[in-house]
Amino acid sequence: MKGVGRSAKPAEADRVRSETRPESDLAVVHLVAEYWPYARTGGLAEAVRGIATFQAATGIPTMVFVPLYRKVREEHPDLEAYGKPFMVRVGPRLEPAQLYYSPGSESEPHVFFVHHAGYFDREGMYGEAGLDYHDNHLRYAFFSMAALRALPNLWPGRVVLHPHDWHTAFAPIYLRTVLAGQPFYDRSACVLSVHNAGYQGHFPFEILWQVGLPEHLFHFEFLEWYGRVNLLKGALVFADFTTTVSPTHAHELRTPAGGFGLHDTFIGLQDRLVGILNGIDLDVWDPSADPEIQATYSPDDLSGKQDCKRWLQEACGLPVSPRTPVFGMTARLVEQKGLDLILGARLLLHADAQFIVLGEGQARYQDALSRLAARAPERIAVNFQFSEPREHRLLAGADLLLMPSLYEPCGLTQMRAQRYGDLPVARRVGGLADTIQDQVTGFLFDDYTPQDLERAVGRALALYRDPSAWRWHMREAMSRDFGWASSAERYLEVYRWAMAAHSGA
């Protein structure tokens, strides 16, 4: 078995390896709908890649299963078939599956791709033209069952199954229902990670027979939710432990305001719900050695950042002005990211600053931002063609990051921004509250109102007018450690709890 992805930092990985001493017969198996660099629509792909790569680097046998989308096959033609095709039963259907993999080093995760032309050889990953595919329940039920059926032939020992978000929610449900009583699956533990509880997999009752689940699961204690099937709820019920992506978000999920209608289920998990902060790849996001930016820099020598800022202003068609603060925003242009706050505030047209927005998303936000850029081309620039190199260059050249999210389970951009010396202006929610120190490494606000956002921006601009103080805060932000080491240790602890809890059950 082979895999892909860059190794974690050797010193961090070696320390975790020596201190945790992972059990030799235990493998960790991630199931996820997207995985960087193959398929990505947001932070999920990068987060799972980060933790899986770090785990493999510490010596833990680590596997990742991801669907083989058309986009993946087109962009990675070197993928090789692994083993022979095999049949997978999901409800009344018996369908063929084939595993593919990408060769890589032995210290990296073994990444397997589940192929089914009818389900995954499509233009989009989840849907097209803004609409979900009508058979997503069948697609991801097949994906989960195919991965589960393949596992005994890939790993003879014990397994911690680690599914991520609702697309893989079938895995813990099948594990404890359809596959119950089979020794390999009965000795496997399951830890579910909830990255974004706003997406839950809601379907009508009739899908249960289509995906091979018994009707008695349509009950408020299991999958039923306001008269519909809720797959994420079912996964929460059947997993041994559940993690989410920041300690603050673990608390928010237990509240009516932050639980997306599942707060009672999250409360019922009690200590089986654990918040573990995501990390970033410190090798990829390193301004002192970033090949994507115009000039490298470090806390000890910040001169290169001015070169990056000059290049960014020129590239975006903005006046080159070293002392004009540049706010960057890189995000999916959707309601969650606080676009309504930004459009409702006066700061884009009236603040003494420049604003650069990078991202793609809903047409109404793109249209509104385009109109603002046309009104003030000397102050506002937009680019709706997101790419990772553009994100690197934006963070290297910006002074501040706008992240006024409605909700943000963890967020990765604010960590990357601080590493590049950008101070975030962000709402005090989820992982933003856990990773930004107000008035030290950024500026936090509480109320979801344009007025509160404007006050936070005002504080940032007041500090920016003091160059000496600003450089101190930049260096403080750049010094924060957002690597995976502490998070990886915490996951190992939860895996042990899950194995113990399952053995006890």
C-alpha cells in the first residue's frame, strides 16, 4: 500500500512517535468526501490530509478512503488499480467497486480511491449548477460500504474507523447494524469528526430501504429528525466517540443557537464529544521558504513582506502605497463567511484602506462585490478564480485578514494569515476564538452586526498607524504554533478511549 502527501516536520513527528508508542496492530482509517490535493472545495480536504499525514509520519499505519471523482482521474492519471474489482451490496443493489491508489513513500498515508463510474464519474463532486445530486444518499452509502468491505483485505489487525462529516455517516451506522456480528467489524472502534454540522444529510424516510437500513432506525433515538432521515444524527448515535474541530465549537454545538437543530443529540453525548483544534502544515505555509510568493520573510527580517505587498497591489490594479493597510479575504463566498456583514458595513467604501477578496461562491455575493469594486477601483479588488498559489500571494502581501464569520467550527485561514504576519479581524466564534488573541494577534468582535465589525476594524486601523507597535504584533502572530503535534496526540488519546469504550460495550 502506498500514499501521498508531504511528511510532517520530522522533529514534531519523532517526538509524538516516541511519546505515544502507537500499538503495532492498530490502524487508523479515515473516510472523507474530499482530500487535498486531489479533491477540495473547502477546509475539510486540507484538515483531514493534515492529521492523516502527521499520524502516518509518527509511525501509525494510516489509510484514507476518498471517492474517485472524474476531476481526480483527469488531474491524476497516474493512479493505479489496486487489487481486483469486488461487489458491494447496498440495499437491494449489488454493484461493482474498484480501488485505486497513488504510489508514495512508506511514511505517508495510504490513500485509496473508490471507483464507481455511475456514481463518481460526474462533472461535480456533490452536485451541479448549485443543486445537489438527487442520489447523493446512494453515492455515499456505496462509498462507505465499499471502504468497509475492502478493509479486512487491507489490514488484518484492529482498526479505528475515522469518518468525517455527513457524507461518511453511513460508515458508523453500517458498522453497528448491517455488519454487526462479524468479528472484524465488531472489534473496530469508530470516532466521528464533525467539521461542519450545518450540513447533515437530510432525506425522506423512503431512502432507508434503498440503502439497506432497517425501518426501526427511523426513530427519534436513531436517525429520525422532524419526520426525515438525518444521517449525521445517526452517525453521532452509533460512533463510539465524536470530535469536532475546536474546543469552543464543541461548546457551541451543545447550544440551541449553535447546534444546527442537533443540540440535544450533542448534549446527550456528554464526554463522548471532544473539541480538538485543527492545525496547518507548517512546511507548506511558511513565509520564510514559500516558493509561491515574490519575496520570503521571517519574524527576524520582515523586509520581504513589503515586496510582497507592493507586488499584490500592482497585480490587483490598486495604487502602490506602502502605508495604506491592505485587508485580504480568502473564502467561499457564502453566508457563513460573513459576506452580509461586509456588504452591510460602510468600511469597504469609507475606511482608509484597500480590500482584496479572493474566492468563489454564490452569484449574489459575487455580483455585489463586483459592483463595489467598479465603484471604487482604487480601493477594492476582487478575484473569483480561487487557487492555492493566489491564496499564498494574498496572505503574503496583505496586512490584515477579514474573517467575520456567522459561524466557523475551526477555520484554517486565520492560522495561515497569522503565520504570514496578517492580523485577523474576526468574529469570536468557534476556532476563531481559540486561535486569535484579541488585541495581540488579531481583533475579535462578538455581535453579528455591521457596527460591531466596523468597531473591530477601527481598532485595527488605529494600531496600524503605529508602525513600531504593528511590527511587534506581527511578530507575535507569526510566533504562534499552529502545527499538528498537540492535536495528533489528542486524537490518539480519543482513539484509546474509543477502543476502551467499545471493548467495554
